[in-house]
Amino acid sequence: MEYSPPPLFKQGASARAKMMICACISIALLLFDSRVGALTVVRQVVGTVLYPLQVVAMLPRDALLGVGTYFSTLSGLERQVRELKTQQIAMAQTLQQAQLTQAENAQLRKLLEAREKVPGKTMLAEILYDARDVFTRKVILNRGTQQGVRAGLPVIDNQGVVGQVTRVFPFTSEVTLLTDKEQAIPVQVLRNGLRSVAYGRGQSGNLDLRFMAPNADVVVGDILITSGIDGVYPAGLAVARVIQVENSANGMFGRVVCQPLAGIERNTQLLVLMSLPEMPPRPPEEDTTKPVKKKKAADAAAGAQGTTAGGAPAAAGAAMVNTAVNAAVNAPAAIPAAANAPAAGPGLRPAAPPQPLATTPAATPAPRAAAPATAPAPVAPRETR
């Protein structure tokens, strides 16, 4: 049974009355503080005292909000990182293209400057790829017979000679580089004009000056240029720089190693010289068979002249030979006739000797038969015949 005091002994106001009184006091204090501001110090002191309690009371809420914010922030950051990476890749590609374009423009400007310095018509070509043969130094260009390229044309860049066109196709062409073992180019030293021939060394990427005298005036650092005596490369194009000179002590040929000046391994665009330098016409080659022909013609003319001028003596010589032969044939018949003839007496007349057979119609050759030494002379032309 709940104990409650009797109404007679009840003290104090009711709960409703207490609430109303507190509300009125609070309103009065608010009005007073807003008007006068006398409770500012009290409010600061109370706030300072109650602040730790407020922090402790707010910890659960802050913890929940922090966890949610952390995960949302993490996912957002990951998304931003992915987007930034994509943008970075795109910007890197754009930057690379811009750098490549800038490098190509710089190289093209240099090629244009070199194009103005080189006489004749030139054509810009781009390197497509290297040749498949690993033992040679060749590249393929994107220009062929359709663009007027032909075998033998020189190829240069802004720094010097690169090589020569060796094979041509309808839309592409093959260029043998200057450093190929099968390639040679006439050069001269820019400092003193000494001429020589530079040969490629293959995979080493250098050039050799072969058959140089040990005392040749070539030093390290000399610049080699084209001499132009081959009729292929214009004179004055830069070729290589001397990097090594070895003079043989036994008097044999010296060894000179050169490094090409052209960017053979760095270029993507090249210049093809479409017109070869004009060379003066070469003198006609001497025919080595002409002296023999002239000698034969002179001998034939001399023989014909001897036959014409000495026709009568030759005929006379032939008649002499015939007379001598007939005399030799008839001599044995005359000797026995003289031996068998009777001796001539006082009353007898000696018999007449037999007459030789007449073999020649001419009567004048008889006295010439007495000189047999002159008969063999006309026989000499028959031997030469």
C-alpha cells in the first residue's frame, strides 16, 4: 500500500507550478541577458566546465560519422586516382606526339636549310624500316620509281652523306648506307685537299681510308668531304670525321678510321638528290688494235707498190728461171752428141750441135741466162706471199 501523507500535511507547490516558475525564471534571465549581458561570464564558466562532458557525449556520433566519411572519401579518392591516371596517359601521349612533331619539325627545318645549300633537285623521303639482311647496312624509303627515284642517286641529311640508292621498286627504294662493307665513296680532306676513298666497315658503323701512305697528312679531327670525282656525289658534302690514325712502322699502308657525320641511326627523314652533278665528257678511249692494223696496212701497201713498180723485173726474173731450167734439162742430151761426133778432118765438116728446145717465145732472155746469180732475187716476193 502506497504511503502518502495526508493532505493536511502536504508542503510545497505542485510539479506543474514548479515547472511554470522555472520557465518564467528562464525567460526572465534570457531577456535580462540579452538586454544587459551580465550573464556572459557565467555562461562562459559553465560552458568551460561542461565542455568535456559535451565531447564525451559526442564521441559515439563522431565515430559513426568518421567511419562513413572515411569509406566514402576512400572510394572517392580511388575514383579520382583512376581518372587522373587516365588523364596522365592521355597527356603523356599528347606530349610524346608534340615532342615527336617538334623534333620532326626541327629536323625538317634543318633538311630545308640543307636543301637550299645543295644544288639541284631534291626529294624528301621517310625511312620505313631497316632491311631484313642483318649482315648489310640498308634501309627502305617510302619513295620509288613512281616518284622518279632511280638507282645510283645519293641520299643525304642535314649533316652529311647517308648512302646511295641501290635498288628501286614502284613505291619504295632501298638505300645502302655509307657504313656498309660494299660501299665506297671518294673523299678528300677539307684541311689540305688530300684525296682518298672511304670504305664502310659494316656493323661497327665507321669508315676506313685504305691504302694511305704512312706519312700522309691526316690527323685526328680532320673533316672528310666528297671530292665529286665519281660523278655521283656532289663535291663538298660532309662525310666523316677522322677519329683514329695508325701509322705502320714497317713502311706499309697506314690505317685511318673515320666516324660518319650524318645521323645514320637517328634520322627518320632524308633527302634524295634527284639530279646527279654534271660531269664534262670523257675523252675517247684509244684503240689498242689500231697500231697493228696500221702496220698491216703499211705492209700491204708496200707489197702492192713493189709489185706494181717491179712488175717488169719480176717477169724478167721468171723468164730467167724458166731459161735456166730448160738449159739444165737439155744439157745431158747435147753432151753425148758431141762425144759421139767424129773428129774434124781436113776434108770433113764438123756436125752441127743439136738445137735446144724453145720453151720461151722471147729471144732476148738468152743473154740473161748467163748470170744465174741474179735469178733467185725475184723469188723473194713469192715467199712473202
